[in-house]
Amino acid sequence: MQFERDFFIGAATAAHQVEGNNIHSDYWAQEHMAHTDFLEPSGDADDHYNRYEEDIRLMAGAGLNAYRFSIEWARIEPEEGKFEEKELEHYRDVIRACRENGLEPIVTLLHFTSPKWLISKGGWESEETPGYFARYVRYVIEGVGKELNYVCTINEANMGVQVAAIAKRYMRQMQAKMQSGKTDGTVQMGLNLEKMMANQQAAEKERMEIFGVAKTECFTSPRTPHGDELVAEAHKAARAAIREIAPHIQVGLTLSLHDIQALPGGEENAAKEWEEEFTHYLPAIEGDDFLGVQNYTRTRMDASGSLPVPEGAELTRMDYEFYPEALGHVIRKVARDFKGTLLVTENGIATDDDSRRVAFIEAALEGVGGCIAEGIPVKGYMYWSLMDNFEWQKGYSMRFGLIAVDRKSQKRIPKPSLGVLGNYAKISRR
Ligand code: BGC
């Protein structure tokens, strides 16, 4: 599979997952709660904040020509209205290192984490948040906009809606279990409802102490339809600011997209799911320069809803079905409605067996190549992730990386897949 010379082949990271010590963020605060949902705190992560040059050189050495990373709002504006010039300087250095090493920097302005203060003010359900976001974006673009060509405003703008759907499904399953189980607080599955309730109350009290609100509306908290509109508004406000300050920049957002497949009888459910995941964002992204497509697997649906992975299917460490064909399918589906450029901003696999990562990348890129051959304007492919990193609530247990990291010594150990991915850029048509 050969791509054009200007096709981006790169890798992606997010600030909180790799930099370390993102102490002013909402996630950091949650990771350190006594009643935390996180398996472990992010701590020093991969110390990418200090070692970004080494990491960028590794990418360039392997042949990659693009690096997608995020600028951390909580570092730039650790207190409301207090902007840190030296943090912007840090990201200017990262951008410079990319350019010196022949990598196109593709910057994301919000990748799940927000400053803690924003959550105390109502977070992603507050009418004020789009304005705060646009103010931060303005500061960043005024500072480093000249040096950028591609900016993603918000990573996976639809994540809160997806989390809300999962939470609803989970509640329904719990209710069904309770109805069929005992009534003394210990239902099937070894659930202890009394303890869960007590924990929940204690967590609420703790959140109140830490954030000043009992219900924290972080970016990835279950989103209400109104909150979903605010996310779209934040994107549009950021886009307007970017276009005013640096009109040369290509702007877009990214979406988490499953390859939703309808089994006989599941057509209506599949159409509804796709509407929720993708189509209803069309008005918000109309006029964007590109759309960031992020895909990891497929979801099959029948008349009852989404189905478990097929029996005997190969699973990734995330328990997703190994199904790299999903990417090509999703790109084709998106291209029916969105006519702008598509950029694969994330696609990857958590596995300990790097040969499966290689197989995944090869199959996924085969799919991308097929889409391009059909005339779909796909501009690049960013593998998730450059290195093994902090997979949010699951801590460091997932291994998506092209590079392994010994977190005690912070030594980088490139995996064969890094070279395989880089080769696609090396052999691209000159
Ligand atoms: C997110 C990443 C995450 C990855 C793997 C995406 O939803 O943007 O932050 O690590 O999936 O789960």
C-alpha cells in the first residue's frame, strides 16, 4: 500500500496521558480522591513533558511525518483568567521540535481534561463554558497559531453522549438484576447495594469538598442533550476565534465512531445509534476544514440493541473485537454526509503482542487506501498511541503504544510496529 507524498503517517498522544503531573486538572483531582474510580493515579506518566524531544526524534527516526498531541488547558490557565506564558512557551518548543524533525504538528486543544476550576463553575453543563474555552483558545492561537496548520478544537466531542448511553444501559441491567435477585441489598453477581450507596454518598461529599459541587461535570461525564449543545457551541466559538486570528489554519474536531453494523431486524437501532454518534453533529461541523475520525472496532446491532462480540472472536486488551476493517467502513459512511477532508486522528489496538498491532495497522491502512482509491479525501492516519500510556480510569494496564516505556527508568523501548508504520511514510510516492 503506497500513499501520496503529502499523506500524513503519524502517531497521537494526549497531554494528560503522557506528560505527567498535570496537577491543575480535573482528572488529577479525581485520581487523588479517597473514593476514586481510577485504578491508579497518572503521576509522572511517561514524563513526556520533559522527554518530548527524545520521543519526537524516535518518531522521525522511524520515518513518521506527523505528530498529533494536545495542549493542556489546565497548564495554560491553571487559575481562572491567569494565563501561564511559560507553559505556552513549552508547547512552542514542542512544535519547534516537530518542525526540526520533519513532523507536521497536529494540535488538539481539549483532550478530555479541563482545569479543575472550570468544573467548580459547572463544567461542561454550564452556559459559561463555551466562552471560557474560546478565551483559552484565543490565547493559545495568538501565541502559537502562526506555527500551526492543523488544529482539532475538541477530541471526541461525542464522548459524553456515548458515556451517558453506556450509563443508561448499565442502570437498566442493574434494575433487571435487582428485580430477579434477593431483596436484602445483596443481589446476584455479588453486588452489595448498601455499600455502593454508602460509597456514592461519601464520594459526593468528597467531591463537594474538592470541587465545591456534588456532581462533577467533566468533559467525559454523562452528557445531557443541553450539555451536548454546549460542546458544539464551544467548538464553533473556538473555530471562529481561530479563523479570526490565524485564517490559514485548517480547523476541525474529532469524533469517536464505531463501525455500526445492522444484523437483520437491527436496521432501525443501527440508524438511531449512528444519528446519535455522528449525524446530529453535522450542523456543528458544517464549514469545518476537516473531520478527525477515531475508530477502534465495530458494534453489531439487532432488534434488541447492541450485541456482545461474536463468540470466539479475538479480543484486544480493552476487550474490543479485533476488527481493523472497521476503519475503512467508518470512513466510507462518514464521507456520505461530510464532504470535507477526513483525517484519521486515532486508530489503534491495546495488546501485548506487537505482531497483532502490526497486523491491525496493515489491515487498517489497507482500508484507508481503498477509501482513497474510491476518491474519498483522506489526508492522513495517526496511530493511537505513540507510546504505552495512562488509559484514564484503567491506569497503565492497557498497552496501545508503538513504543513501550519502563516507567521506573522512563526508558523508551520502540516496538517493531513503530518501524512498520514509519515504513508506510518512507515508501510513499515521491
Ligand atoms: C481517546 C484516547 C484513549 C483511546 C483508547 C480514545 O477514545 O481519545 O484518549 O486513550 O481512545 O481508549
